[in-house]
Amino acid sequence: MVRRKFNALPGFGLTMGFTLFYLSAVVLVPLGGLLLRACETSPAEFWRLATTDRALAAYKLTFGASGCAAVANAVFGTLLAWVLVRYEFPGRRFIDAMVDFPFALPTAVAGLTLANLFAPQGWLGQFLVPLGIKGAYTSLGVVIALTFVGMPFVVRTLQPVLENLERDVEEAAASLGASRLRTFVSVIAPTLMPALLTGFALSFARAIGEYGSIVFISGNLPFKTEIAPYLIVMRLEEYDYAGAITLAVVLLIFSFVLLACINVLEQWANKFQR
Amino acid sequence: MAGTVTRKTTVGHRASQRGTEESPVIKWLLIAVALAFSAVFLLLPLINVFAQAFAKGLAYYHDSLWHPDSWAAIRLTLLVAAISVPLNVLFGVAAAWAIAKFEFRGKSLLITVIDLPFSVSPVVAGLMFVVLFGLQGFFGSWLDAHDLRIIYAVPGIVLATVFITFPFVARELIPVMQATGTEQEQAAMTLGANGWQTFWHVTLPSIKWGLVYGIILCNARAMGEFGAVSVVSGHITGQTDTMPLRVEKLYNEYNAPAAFAVASLLALLALLTLGVKTYMEWKQAREYERSQADSEAAKP
């Protein structure tokens, strides 16, 4: 028997077999089950359940707040990455390590502490609420929590790119007469753009699925501060399986589309790294 | 300040004359804004957890943690992590070995499937298992007939946690294994080692940092998972409440200091995870420097 590809190392059958078995049991079968159940509802019923007023309000909040949080993360994440890579200042190593804190912290704890901070008696809330900035039980609170959980993505995506930026390009721009601002806008920013977009998309995708931190800080008021995942849980508790599954499939479709976009973005960004 | 004639200088304030650095005013303004942002969004929430946990004093903190239901939650969290993390390590090693050391068609599809839990909302993940194993699910009546419970019981929590956390180890190991390539393993095999010996003595030492980092990330996520576990657990106090769920329950009972007490343990876990990660990165950098120095010294 002639094999087309010769694999010199052993263990392919064993590891591949185990991998496929594990993935099937944990991912593919449950996913298939969900999609199969979703097919039991007629398309008309599916559309009706997916576009109820409450569902539409939940989508608006989920996607709107995620978008705002991702933009905030893009801005501050770029700033943070720039400052961490380019400058030396006391506490730089500490902040660099702490950037991963939202990634490591359980989302429930994040929601709990942020809700407490921005509540009227909280450390920040006692100053902000009299100014009209209500962070807890509002959609602003949702944006704040999503900014927190998404923060590491932009910073960690930009840091390697910034570290590999060649200074001589900036020197060339300066020697040709560009001001520092002009150099940043015309030379540095375009180089960062692919990585920034990737970080933005990752932050956005993370924010859409986020559940734990939101349920503490938003108050979960229907039509006002109820996110789509929370609505799914509500439907489950009412034993409205069809409704819950419909919403889940809508979220899944959007997640997959976003995942495809992220893949394309990452491939585009990699082209500039070579 | 463009067009200034430059001298050969190293870094420092001269760099601003070279035109490659901002003026000190801008620089320190940016640093101040970045530090303020970090303080508000990173440090303040962390400090607040501990401040609120001890708000009613040390005795209350102690009693909150030793409450039987909280202690049951801690035990359950540890149990779930103790089951899911080793399983996921096994999977991660197997998948990384298959993906990094062999060529086959469908590899990118496999990697995409492995990345799936990152793009699926935790609630949707939990719902998937309810649809499969819940009373009205596909296997529901079979399970009920055999008096087995997966949903609203510990196996469901383990399953949901495994789903959410299995990519972590694999994603850490695949790049590392791909970077080391297959030459060392092939050399070992020509010297007569079998597969297991090769893996144990050649592969494992080269991936140890990635493996440790993957394990601690996987563990941190496994202990802290909320959304997926919330859907499958049934919130039965003392039985199917993990630590994050216990935090929610205490909070909903208006017992904020107790909620923060349990949360403080989870925050400590996060800090420990960060600490191990930083230490490992430092050690890895040291090893790299030492190997660079060795290869420099070895040059004739």
C-alpha cells in the first residue's frame, strides 16, 4: 500500500481519533442537537419568535453596547498599548501584567464589583450619580462592564505589532519634514490598522456573548437593560424552549459571521507582518 | 522641530530632537491618561472586591466563607475544575500533537472547531446541553428511565465547563509545537525511541511553558465560569451552586459582604493566575537569554 503522505512520527491515529471523539462528544453533537431542535419550528414561527419586540430591544442593547464598548476599547487600548511599549515609567511592568486581569477574573466577580463601584453609594457612584452619570442598572453600566471584559483584546493584539515597528521609518518621515503628529497619522496608524481592527472585532465578539458581568450591573429590565443572552435564560425559565432556541440560533448565526470576519481580518493583518 | 541636524546619540531626551519621540508634555499626558484609565478600570474594581468583602469586619468574612452552603460551593468548584482541567489537558496535548506534527486535509477546519467555544455565548453553550440531556431533551427520557441526572446535577456542570474551557490548552500548545517542528522527535526515533518515550523525553520538555500557561488559564476559566453553568446547574443551594453562582445568590439575598467574601477568593485566584503567568514569562525570557549567551560563548 502506498500512502500519499508519509507521516514519520507515530501516534496520528491515536491522537486524531481521540481529538475527533472529544470534539464530537463535547461540541458537534450538542451543537447539532441544538440546530436539529431549531429546525422543528417552522420558518414563520422562527421569524416571529426571533423578532418579538422584547427580542429586538435585547438585540439593540447587546449589539449597541458591544459596539460602544469595542470602540472605547479600541481607543483606550491603543493608548495603553502605545504607552506600555514606547515609554518607561514607574509601574509599567505592573500595569502590563494587570492588563490580563479582566481575562483572568471570573465574569461574575467583575459584574459584582463594577455594579458596586457605580452604584449611588459606591466609590465612583457617589461622585458620578449626582452628575447624572448612572453606571448601575442602566445601559451605560452594560457598556462599562463590556469595556472591562474586552480590554485585554485590543492591547494584547497591538503590543506585538508596536514592538516590531521599525523606528527608522519614523526617522525617515521626520527627516522629510513631517511633524510628530503627521508621522503618527500617516505612517504609524496605517501599520497598526489591521491589528487594531482585529482587536476591535475580538473585543466585539467577546462582548456580544458576555453574560455573567452584565446580569449584576444591568438590572435586567425588559426592553431597557435586558441583553439577548439574559432573554434566552428568561425564556428557558418560562419553559419556552422554542423561544430560547430561536434566540440562541440567531446569536449563533451572528457569532459565526463575526468569527468568519475575524479570520479574514487576521489573515489580512498577517500579510503586513511578513 | 523638523530638519534639525542630528548627532549620533542613544536614547533619551535627544530622541525628541531626532523627531522620533513626542515632546515630554505629550508623553506624560498620554501616560497620565493611560494610568488613570488603568486605575479606574483595572485597579479600582480589584481593590473594591476586597474592601467590600471586609466591610463588616474580619469575623463576618470568616463566617461567610465557612457557611455550609458557601463551603459546598467551594468544594463543588474545586471538584469541577479537578475533573475538567485534566480532561482538557489530555485533549489539548492530543489535538496539538495531531495538528502540529502531521499534515492532513481539513486541518484549518479542525482548528476552527476547536476555536468554537470562544465565539459561542456561554448561555447558548449551556442551552445546547439542556436540549440534549434535559428532561425534554433528546436523551431526556432515556436518562430519566435510568434515574441518571445530567442537567441540574454535577455531570452537567462538568460538561458545560469542559465545553467552555477545552480550547485553552490546545491553543497554547499548537503554536509551541508547530514552532519546534518535528526534527527533534524524528531524531529521537532514529535513535530507537518509541512513540511514548519520544513524547515524554523530547516533546514534553519543549512545551512545558505553554502547557503550564494553558493549564492555569484553563483552570481560572473553569473555576470562574458563570453563564453556561448557570443554565445547566439549576441553582440548587448546597448542591449545584458553584462559587460564581453562590456569589450571585448571596448578592440577590442582599448579603453583599458575603457575596464579596466568596468573590474575593475568586479574585485571589485571578491574581494567582496572573502571578504565575508573569513569573513564567520572566523565566522563559531568562532561559532564552541564557541560551543566547551560551550560543554566543560557544562561537569560536
